[in-house]
Amino acid sequence: MGRYYRYKLPPWARECIIVCQRCIVPIVIFQGIRTIFIPTTFDVLLLGILLCILIAFHLEWI
């Protein structure tokens, strides 16, 4: 299986990834604050999924 390079994608796909990467940090912060004040099972699971996405963006897996 070959290595995935985000820079070989079409310009519109790269732009979509960049927008998602910039939006995920405020969403994670908001969800973290919400989970602290109103900890439901759904909020904890959603925060975990968002944190995994944030780590994947940081390590450039996506």
C-alpha cells in the first residue's frame, strides 16, 4: 500500500482539508467545555471522536 500524500490531491480537496483542519480546534474546545459542564455519554463519545480527528490532522494522517 502506497503512502498517502495530501499534496497530490486536487486543489479543491486540499482546500477542503485545510478548512476542516482550521475548524476542528474551536469545535474540540467547545465540546470539551460542554462535556465538563454537561457530561452525557454522547458528549464524551463525541469529544473522543473529535480528539481522534484532531490528532489525525496534527500527525497528517488526513
